[in-house]
Amino acid sequence: MKVVNLKQAILQAWKERWSDYQWAINMKKFFPKGATWDILNLAEALLEQAMIGPSPNPLILSYLKYAISSQMVSYSTVLTAISKFDDFSRDLCIQALLDIMDMFCDRLSCHGKAEECIGLCRALLSALHWLLRCTTASAERLREGFDLGATTGEKQLTMCLQQLQKILSSTKNRALLHIAKLEEASSWTAIEQSLLKFGEAFASLSNSHLHTQAEECGALIRSIPIMLSMHSEQLHKTGFPTVHAVVLLEGTMNLTGETQPLVEQLMMVKRMQRIPTPLFVLEIWKACFVGLIESPEGTDELKWTAFTFLKVPQVLVKLKKYPQGDKDFTEDVNCAFEFLLKLTPLLDKADQRCNCDCISLLLQECSKQGLLSEENKEGLMDKRTADRELAPWLKSAENANIQPNPGLILRAEPTVTNILKTMDADHSKSPEGLLGVLGHMLSGKSLDLLLAAAAATGKLKSFARKFIKLNEFTKHIGNENSKGASVRALLFDISFLMLCHVAQTYGSEVILSESSTVGEVPFFETWMQTCMPEEGKILNPDHPCFRPDSTNVESLVALLNNTSEMKLVQMKWHEACLSISAAILEILNAWENGVLAFESIQKITDNIKGKVCSLAVCAVAWLVAHVRMLGLDEREKSLQMIRQLVGPLCSENTLQFYSERVVIMSSILEHMCADVLQQTATQIKFPSTGMDTMPYWNLLPPKRPIKEVLTSIFAEVLEKGWVDSRSIHIFDALLHMGGVYWFCNNLVKELLKETRKEYTLRAVELLYSIFCLDMQQVTLILLGHILPGLLTDSAKWHSLMDPPGTALAKLAVWCALSSYSSHKGQASSRHKKRHREDIEDYISLFPLDDTQPSKLMRLLSSNEDDANVLSSPTNLFLLISSILGARTAGPHTQFVQWFMEECVDCLDQGSPGSILQFMPFTTVSELVKVSAMSSPKVVLAITDLSLPLGLRVAAKAIAAL
């Protein structure tokens, strides 16, 4: 009855020509209480009556406009009613509907229940669909020159497009449509289909202005599903210090690391800083060339060469697999090389250092990996050749006698594969043949070349496993003659020395077998973990591993003391290596007590290092641990013994490849003794191999407080605008020495002192890359201790003003996002080397399975039921929520806004979810109260839109903005 009555009331008003406000008063008399106008469908009833004739009824339309203005009807019922009208040939009616829409479509709001707000989202989606169909119909009629004059047709089409633009240009409306799309996927499919027809209708229109408008509208509609992850790229910058530093850090400290984590980290930086692909690839290459030029001679130079020529092309191959939009990655790589060729001084310096044309080798490698077309490769090579002609000194400086490292590394890579195959064969069949291959590996710099190539291509672990297997093989002794015994001794010695060298150069984790491996732990692994000195590792000289079976020890002491040289036949080398420590202790005691003279000691040390260098390595390993425990006046004889053991034996009567083995032994011993020599202020002359074997050792200046070193090196890096390899090593040493909290806290203080906007941004880019030394621990400290400390202490709020406050918010978000996205990933190997005494227990930060509760997840998640979380200030997001709800505002409130906006800015398609999903639900309502601070994008980002409840919360918050 009510509906019938409603129609009658409208007709009566029309017949009696009531004015709009008279109509409203009378309507309220007719329908005193009970149902609301929306339930009675007033908007639809008025529109139906107004559109009966050929042209719309102005009086009834005036009633509708009055009902809208006086909020008798909701926006959603009006939009729904309009979208039901589908006779697009009635131009005057269409224009009238567009006018009505124009009244409110750029200021839509709803302050009702969540369900009503979702209703507004749905209604707006229907209205958008209707507008698309209506515009398409107008465009088709104009194209076919139907009954309208051209100007009238264009006028209507212009009105339709203006209305579309007005609706879509509001971020709030796009956010409501974003929610509707998630709520009703089928309706969005209809929109996409209408959008295709819409595009076709405009394709052949001659009016370019209308064409452009239509394209803009289409682009805005297509942007709605990805509105949270669309960002414009930075086009005004050419240098990106974070990319530069991440690449330098990886090349300097983590050659053995897998490529995937590096690729993900680089993509993270690219997204967060919105770097265009060609400039991103250019920055990677620039960092590689700088690394090559800066690297110290020797192993480090070979590592950098392997990183640049073998690993980085593989990284680019993986980057190519990421979605590039409509761009061709190979074109971007070509473009990056074109930019690189303009940096002639950089390339010339690299060519000079490497003694070859680096770019041409790189181009060939990239072309081989499918990163460059043949035509582009040729063009780039020709350009570089022409540039090199202008620098004749490059040619004359090239030394024909020195083989360039890049060429050697590229040739070493297939050799690694061949050696791995050789090592797989049955060693017992032809031990001499195998010895020949290994002897060849030891000569010159072959070993370091092969190891660098293996490290850069991810084969170093299997290389090490093969040598461990070989070392184990030498335990098996059959009926051997003296020749067989010397081959076995050499196989033991070479495999042992190589493994020590690998552990010192690339980190001991390369050697260790997977924890899941069953069976007996190989001898070398046991020895390395318990007896081998490493940086930061303290050994106990009285540990049971140094106290083997006493009968073995006695026979070894007798053997060393009484014979003119070591016997080889039936010798159990692994037992001798374990017994040598106790034997040395006895010999030392005998020397201390005057039982043995210095001449006897010389004969003993000559015996130890005369045939098998591994014995000398094991002896010095124990002596190093022993010396640490002695008083100043007790060390002399132990240090004297180390001096006796490090030099080569000047005798003809040695085993094959002795000089090559001694070179490796000296390098191993120098590394082993470095810590203890520094602590006891002792000098020992190691045989010179012609290069600095420990280039980054002992970088911190003595007698200078480490805080001073930290602030001065950071100021230096900030002024320069980029981090170099030496600074990375200094920062790493400071992080070890001061601990994560000290390191992070002092660097954040430096950032907050900076007041120049350009410098604060640069500082964030550099700090993020410095924090990559141990990103996950730093993030814990930053989010769990430093930020809560700044946000809860009103005396510190002034330091959060812009620009340093904005910069700190950016840094916090970047760190949180990086740690969160690598949450499932393994910690990169450069972090595993740490012997931690830091505040946080490392594994509990990001557990490698989902069963352990992770600290970062506890830090980010906001379970209000957990009393401990609420009482602790470390939960950043609960703290943020309470700051928003607090009565006082200040720089800390502003900081929260910057933090959230930065989170939204860093969102991206295909990247792991935003950390904002950990915000408590209450944050949304707190945020809306501070309307100046909330934007539709922030609301969408902090609610979980995969849940129906999340959609409703977001719709309610956005509709009320």
C-alpha cells in the first residue's frame, strides 16, 4: 500500500503544482512514522515519474533535488535509481540525470552502519557502469551521425566524459570502487567488458580532445584495482646510492651467497625508491666497476672479477623474470649500457686495472645470457672500441705478459665443472692421476681463480664437499709401498690445506654439511669447528679435542724427536693432526724445563712442516689458543715455536708440490695468528707471497673511541654521497665491536641531527644500505627500542620535526619492509659468520619454520588480548594506535602520519603484503577521527581487505571521510 500511496502523493503534488519545500512538508505529513524514505524507495519513485514523458518533468526533478539536498534520500539510492535508466536515446533525460549526479558525486559520504557504506560502494560501481554504457552509446551515435546535430551530440558526450572524470578524479571515490570491486567481482568483470566497448567507440572519433579525455578516464578505471601499488618513477635523479651500496656490500662480503635473496633485495630497493629500470641496471654496473677498481690486489680482486663477470649477469637473468609492465627488459639493459658508455673515465680506469676491454667481455656475457640482442651488442662494442681508440695510452699500458683476470675467470668457470667431474671418480683407481690435477690447481693463482669462479656460480659448497670426501678417503690404508704412501700423504695435505683456505676466504659455513646429513661427521669438519682459530672465535687449549689418546701422543713425540724425517708408510694423518696439540705441549714443557735444547726444537719443527704442511697448521692452531691463556712473561717460547713453524723448510728432501703447498700454508697461518698477534702486540714475519693477503684487516684506528670513528666515517660517506668497500668493512667492524643497539642508535642520532632536506634523504638511502650488514637485527632494535623510545618521551619529540623526522619514518618503513619480506628467506651467509653476543637472539627473530613465534611478527602483530604485549612499549603498532587516540598532538603524531604514508607509498603489486596489515583494527577508527591525517589510501592499506569485515571497516571509514 505504501508504494502505491507514494506514487499517488507524487502525482497529487504535480497536479497541484506544489513547491519543493511544500512537497517535503506534506510528504512528512502523509507518512508520519515508521519506514525511512530509502526503504520506501523514494528516489526511484520520483525518477520513474519524472522520466515518463519524452522530456523529463522539471517539477518532479526539483522534488528529487530537494530530497537529495535535505538528505531525505541517501546518495546510494539515488545512484542505484539512475543506473536503472537505460534508454540512452532520450538525450534530455540523460542530461537531466547527469545534472543530478553532478550535484553530489564529488562529495559522496555516508555516516550510517557499515552495511550502508558497503551499499554506497556497490551503488557507485553501478553508476560507473551506467556512465560507461551511456558514454559509449553517445560516442557511437555521434560517430554514426544519428538524428543529433554534431554540436549537440558533442555537447552530450562532453557532459558524459566530464561526469566520468569528476567521479574518477576523486581518490576517495576510487577507494570506494576498489572496495566494491573486491566485494562484487562479477560486477567488475562487467565494467571491464564495458571498458573495451568504450575504447572501441572512441577509436575512430575525429575529435582529439574527446579522445584524450576518454583515454584518461579509461586509465583511471584501470588503475582502481592496483591503486595502492601505482607510483610514478623518479625521473629527476640519476644516482641511487642504495643500489650502489647493496651491490658493493654483496661483492665485497657475500660472493658465495645465493643470487635469489640479492635479486629480491635489489627489487625491494627498486620498488621503494621507484627507480626506472635502465637507471637501476646502470647503477648495478657502476657499482661493479667501482668495486673492480677499488678492490685490493690478490684474492679480493679475483672475487670482484668473478662477481662482476659471472654472478651479476645471473642476477640480471633473474631480474628479467619479474613483471616489467609493457617494457622489454633487454631494451632497458641496452639503454643502461648506453648510459654506461658515457662514463668513459670509469671504464678507462677499470680497463687499466684489469688489463683488458672489460665492457666487450661483459657485453658478450650478457648476450650469451639472452640479456642483449646481437645487433645491440655489436653497436655497443663498436662504440666502446671507437672510444678506446681515443685513449692510446690504454693500449700501450696493456701488458702482454699479464693475462687479464676477467678472461681467466670466464675460462675458470667451465674448468670448475670439469674438476668436479674428475673428483667424482673412484679415487682408489688412479690416485696419481688425481694428484696431477690437484697439483696443477695449486700453481700460481689457479686455486684462487677456481674458487672465485665456483663461489660466484654457487658451486663452492659442492667443491668443498668433494675435498672433504677426498680427505676422508685418505683414512683408508691398504698394503701400501712408499710411493703409494707419499701420494696418500699429498692427497691428505692438499685437501686439508684447500679446505682451510676456503674456510678462511669464504667463511666456514661453506664447508659444513647440512644438519640433516646422517652418519659420522668428517674429520675436517670436526677439526675446523673445535680447533681452528677464526676471527672472534675463542678456543680453549684444554678442550678434550686437544687431548687425544696418550699412546698416539707418545709415539708422535718420539717420531718427531728421534727421526731425521717423518715416516709416511701406514701413517694415520688425521690421528697425527689430532695428536699434534698434546705432542707440542709436551715438547714445550720439555723445552721450558731445559730437557730439550733449541737445536732439538728446530729439528722437531722441521719434521712437523717438512712433509705434510697440515701438521704445522694443526700445531699453530693449538699454539694460538694456548698463547692467549699465558701471562706476558710466559709467551716467549710458544711464540718462538710459531715463528719456527711459519717459514718454509730449506731442504731438497721434500714431497712433490712443496713450494705451492707452503704458499697456502703461510696464508692460512697468517690468518690464524692475526688476532693473537694483535692482542699480544707481537710481530711475526710471514714469507711474502707478493700481495697483501689480509687487505681489510685491522682497519680501526688504535686509541680512538669507536663512537668517534662511527660519526666521522658516516659524515665522510654522507658528504661523498656513496659508500665504498673500505667504509663497508669499517662499518662492519664497528657493528661487531659495538653491538647492534649501539650501532643503530648512534647512526639514528646522526640522522636526526641533519636539517638539510637533500642530505636527510641521502642519509636514509645510505643508512638503509649500511643497515643491510645485518638488516633483521637492526630492524628489531629500530622498531622495538629506538622508535618507541623517541615516541614516548616528550623531551625527544622536537627531534622528530621535518626533515629528519620524515627521513626517520622512511628509514623505519624501508627496514621493516625488507625484514618482513625476507622473513621466510634464510639469513644471508654474511650474517651467519657472527659469533653473537648481541641483545637479540638471532634465530628467534625470523624462525625458519612457522612453528616458532617470531620476534618481528610479535613486534608487528597487535594481539590486544596478550597482556605482555600491551604492557611492553616495544609493540610499535599498538603504540601508533594509542598516539592517534591520544588527546595531545605534536611532532610524534605527525611522525605516525609520515610512517603510514610511507608504508602506502612503498606498496607494490606482486610484493609481499604491507606491514600495515599488522595494525590493530581500532587504528582505523582512531585515524578517521584525525581526518586531516587520514587518506583513503592509508585506510585501504591498514585494513585487511581479504576479509569481509575488513571491507566493511574500510568502507565505513572511507565513506565518512
